[in-house]
Amino acid sequence: MSEPLSIDVFWSFRSPWSYLATPRLREWQSRYRLEVRFRPVYPLAVRTPEFFERVHPLWLPYFMRDLQRVAEYLGLPCAWPRPDPVASQLTPRGVVYVPEQPRIERLTRLGALAEELGHGIAFADEVARVIWGGTQDWDQGDHLAQAAARAGCDLAAMDERIVTERDRLESVIARNQADHEAAGHWGVPTCAFRGEPFFGQDRLDVLLWRLRHNGLEER
């Protein structure tokens, strides 16, 4: 029997498209002899906030319309998170993303640690369903703890580790971001397979086709 294939999944907790892609990626890992390497990165709003200052005025209304349409097509609930994982302020010149980002930093470090613990894509799926599935105040109470438990993780223990191992995990995230660009794209979700990038949840079928042509086997 041949060795399992593997893909790198560059992914953001602030990306609804990442959320919509994740159930399929998780199902692939269960169904196929495929290693899905979850590699969280910081969102564009943190990495390159000026991106949003340059987009066409029609970008946002189309984005929101298409997001709801695709979520409905996939049968997944989808609502803009409250609170937003990325903190911002409304100024006379528009929305400005602030330097302090405790929510997205916590989530991204937790994601990097979850991958090291062997639960990366499951953790991403369960947490994203809470954030993007319409849960009010998803960052309060036990919402995240229950999501982590469903993925096989202990959130309290992980929260302790992301404090004591902050610098190491930030290095992991920085390496993910460098490898993300080296793979050939800057957006999320991007899956990389043998040097070829597949950007967007709408390219998963093409990626699966490529994997099958390279010997992907069911478990």
C-alpha cells in the first residue's frame, strides 16, 4: 500500500470561506488516506489591512451576497460573528483595524497548538461552526470549551499553553504565513499539494480530482 497523500491547508478563523470549506476537509481526512495539515494564519485584516482600502466599492455587497448564497447551497448556517474575531474602530475615514487583537491572536495560537496535538482540522471545524454559525458572544461562557471538547481538545489546558508558549507558537504561525505565500497565494483558504495551490472553497472539487489522479485511496 502506498504512503498517504498530504495537503497543507492555510486557513483563517476570520474567514467565512475557510469555515465553509472545513467540513469537507474534515470529511476527507476521515474518508481517505490523506493527511490534512491544518496551518492557521492571521487574516488579511491583520496581515495587510490596507487591502480593504483598495477594493472596488462593489466588493463588499457582492461578497456578502455570495457568502449567504454559498452557505445556503452547502446547507451551513452563516452569520457575521458577534463579536468579530478582529477588533476594529469606526473612524471618519472608515473602519480601521486596531493594533491590539486579543481574540484573533488567541484563536490562531489555539489552532496552531491543536494541529500539534493531532486535532487541527477537527478543532478548526468545531470552533468555526460556533463563530460563524450564529452564536452570540461566542467568546464568552463555555461555547469554545464545548467546541474544543467535541474536537478532542481541552481548552483550559490549551489556553495555559498558548500563554507560556506564546513566542514559539507565533513562530509557527509566521512560518505558516511564509509557506502560504511560497505556495503561490495570499488568500484563505488555500490548500497546497505538491507545490500547486488551490485557492478558495470552490476549488476543493478540483483539488480532490488532482488528489485522485495522484493515487488518493479510501481508508
